[in-house]
Amino acid sequence: MNEREPERVEAKGSGNRNARILITDHIAEEGIIKLQEFGEVDIRLGVSEDDLKACIADYDALIVRSGTRVTGEVIAAGTKLKVIGRAGVGVDNIDVESATERGIMVVNAPEANTISAAEHTIGMLLSLSRKIPAANQSLKSGEWSRKKYMGVEVNGKVLGIIGLGRVGSEVAKRARGLGMRVVAYDPFISKTKAVELGVTLMSLSDVLSTADFVTLHTPLLKDTYHLIGKKEFELMKDGVRIINCARGGIIDEDALVEAIRSGKVAGAALDVFEHEPPPPDSALLALDEVIVTPHLGASTEEAQRAAAIVIAEEVIRALENKPVRNALNMIYVEEELMEVMKPYLVLAEKLGRLSAQLIPESSRVAEFNVYYEGEIGASRLDTRLITGAMLKSFLSWFTDGVNYINAGAMAKKFGMKVTESKSEEVENFSSMLTLVTRMQGDGGSWLKKTVSGTLFGKDDMRIVKLDDYRIDASPSGFMLICTFIDKPRVIGPVCTILGDYGINIAGMQVGREKAGGEAVMVLNVDSNVGMEVMEEIKKVPNIIDVKLVRL
Ligand code: NAD
Ligand code: MLT
């Protein structure tokens, strides 16, 4: 395969032949075949960032491992991109925030290589404790030196795990099988899980001062960058051994070199480096106490096959707009729950769009509060997706390019605070969804707009509340919403004006708080209502305001 020129593989199957997928790191054949059955696949291994920026606009999907840096600039150039697939777990080489802002899904294969990474860690642990790589090298170079390669047992020693997630947990199980006592630091893991694994949770400093071997299994994040540096080495036991099969950058490599040279650290086994590959003159590579592998944690036939298949399937599902289990920036809903959720998603979109059209022009929306009441409030549905649907359709009224992925980020950018509230109680309906927007008008005064909707059965949606008015209107097509003073000769003249212009009224609802007070009239009309008609309606005595909305 040419490493620079794209290898073009035409679509063979019945999938979306228009979808173009770019793969820039090596993934197993099984995944490539699945992708080829779906769309048109180009493979450009080792592509530079500039070349990637130049070609990415042609693609709907990009699939990488850790070799490709998917920067904000690459993402910005990917104007057609819908999904970025990571055939593995770590997404530190992908600017997920930029992808989210641009509404691009990022999906990974988090479980595919867990066992392989844990087995590699154990391999490194034993290689380090028994100096196997150096002994191998020595014998092959003609030496028979047994004394020089004296090791230590791991049995009875303390293994300190930093990050007790998928890989960390599997390492813990295997280390216990080797007779080690396992302690761990992970601020996000429950005591119950640690107890199940037979692991003692401790503070970071306690783990560091207790362990004979320290192994790292956190993601590389802002918080974990150089998590282990000079200060942390000082806390460790003399003669400690370190293993890093997670990510370079979690250890401060200069501090590690110093700690080895000073004798504090007896040895280190590294599969990952801050810069991959590390420069040939790297001080780490020159140290006998350091054993290395070139990022091989996931390099097994099983892990690569699984990662490639999972990522191909997930990318295809994303391109088909189906729920994606491993998306990092999109909520996943199981298919059977999706069936229950769908009508609510449609209702939420209607409420979002309705509210957007009712808020006064040039007001600044500061709060977007969604209330779930009744059965929906008590259900186990993940309502964040419903809120997302409402937010997406609300924002889409004001700006382009909003989708489920970036709706939250867009709201934040506009300074909107999004909240959800739930209650099992609701009057009159089995479930009710309410959107309350709070906004600041031109003069700085605060306004509130409320719209509520419900479902009668699966498909029968109704708007049941507009601000303080109870109504029962079907949220479809063109709707004329008039607020007026509840006096005679308002409803009739409005209907006459519509009739005079040949606009057919399909449904009408009137809501009022008390006779003679303010009231609202919602008219479902069969066609658009032009400016001229609107102006005429506004002139009807006792009309306060008229708005035409389209749902
Ligand atoms: P995971 O998300 O399942 O686990 C990570 C754990 O780290 C979580 O439990 C999290 O709570 C914990 N954590 C986060 N911040 C922490 C902090 N500041 N201090 C302590 N713990 C913290 O991830 P995973 O699938 O177990 O992968 C772990 C690491 O291994 C990742 O960096 C991943 O990229 C890497 N990895 C490397 C290879 C390889 O080829 N060498 C293969 C697989 C995974
Ligand atoms: C991962 O994060 O999955 C690993 O680094 C494995 C890899 O992609 O090679």
C-alpha cells in the first residue's frame, strides 16, 4: 500500500454509496471490508497534517488511531465531516471540543483493546522485575551472564494503580493472581467497585509512598498531564519501579530520567511517550533501567480486529443517523427506548420551534428551562436527548448548523443556561413537557415565555399552555397566535379578515384567565398569512399582538 497516495476502494455493498470515508492509520482488514461495503473508502497512511487539511473537505468520515493528530484546524477544514472514528480508546489526539462545536460526532472503541493493554502491562511488569529484555539481548549477543540479570519477585509486593478504569481494573485482577497486594488512586471510582476487585483505594500520595511498583492507567487530560513528576517521585519508595502503558505525557519524562539517575527509581517500563516516536537521542532510551515498546499495548490480532470492526460499525451507524453506543459527544439511547422516546423528541422539537418564534425580537435569552412532569418526569428515559431536541430546534431558528451534538455548546456560546427539572406530579395530563425561556428585552427588563405540550397517545401532540393560558392546539403547519382583551367583536373580525383573504381556518382555540381580561386565540390556518393580513388583524380593536408561527 502506498503510504502517501490514497488507495481508492469503491463501494461494493448496498450502503450509502455517496459516503466518503478516509482512514489515516492502520486498522485491521475486517473493519475496512465493512466500510467498503458501505461507502467509498480512501486509505492514506502517514498523511501529514497539512495534507489532511487539504483533503478532508471531501470526506464524511475520518478514521484514525493514535498516529493522526486531528487538530481544530483539520476539523475546521472538514466541512462535510459528520463523524471521526478512533479505532481504540484514547482520544487525546483528537480535538473533541472543536468537533463538538462543529456538530461532528467523535466515536471510539473503548473496550476493544482493554484486555490486550492489561496483558501488555503485566508483560512489562514481569519484564521489568526480571530484566528479561536485557537478558535476551545479552544472550543473543554471545554473553552468558546470570548474575547481572538478578531480578525481584512480584509476589507479595504492592502494586499501585493510578486510574482504576477498564485497563486498570483488568491489571488489578491479574496482579492479584500473581500474589500482589493492589492499592489504587482514582477519584472517580466507587469504594464498592474497588472492594469487588480486592483493591484498596488510597490518596495519590499514599499510593505513591506504599507501592513497590506503580502503574499508570489514566487518560491523558489537562489534569493528568505530568501527574507524575519530581514531587511525586520524591514521595515514592527507594527502588520503586514504574510502568506506563497509558499515555506519554502522564509522566514528566525529564523528572523520570533524573529519578532513575539518582537511584530513586530502579526501573521503568514504557509503552508510550510524550512524543511518539521518541527522538533517537532521548535520554530515556539510553538508560539500561528503562525498557520500552513502541506503543504496542493494543497490538494483538484480537484487539485490532475488535477495534476495527467496532469502529467501522459505529461510523456506519453515525453516517446512517442511527444511535451510536460509543459516541463521546452524543447521548446514546437503546433502540427499544428510542421507540418510546421518539414522540417526545418530535413534541420537543415543536415546542422549541414554537418558543423561538414567540420570543420578542432582539431579546437575549439567558435561561432555557425544561420541565418534565408526570409519567415522563418519573420515567427512566434519558431526557437529556429530549432537551437536546428542544434546544436544537430553538437555536436552529436563529442560526445555521445546529445539531444534537453541538446544541449544548452553541447554547453556552450564546450565554444560555440550560436546565432540566423533573416531577412525577402533573395536573390533567399523563405527561407534560414545558419550556420556559427567560430573556432580557431591549430595555433591560426580564421577560418569560412558557410553552407546554403533551401527547395524547403516540402521535397526537397538543400545545396545552401558552404563558398563563390553557389551550388545546395542534402544533402543525401555520399557526396564528393573537393576544387580545377578552371583549366582543375581536374573534369574529379576525376570522372575517382571514376569510376575506381566502385563508382557511382549520382549527381555533381560545384561552383566557378570566372574562374581560387578557386572552389568547390560536388559529391553525391552511396557508401562509402575509404581512398585509397581519397588519389588518393588528388594527382590530382590542388586539394586543399577533404572531404567525410555522411548525
Ligand atoms: P478508562 O476511561 O476506562 O479508565 C481511566 C480511569 O482513569 C478512570 O477510571 C478515571 O476515573 C481515572 N482517572 C481520570 N483522571 C484521573 C486522575 N486525575 N487520577 C486518577 N485517576 C484518574 O480508560 P481505559 O480504557 O482503562 O484506558 C486507560 C489508559 O490507557 C488511557 O490513557 C488509554 O488511552 C490507554 N490505553 C493505552 C493502550 C496502549 O496501546 N498502550 C491501549 C489501551 C488503552
Ligand atoms: C488506544 O488508546 O486505544 C491505544 O493507544 C491503542 C492504539 O490505538 O494503538
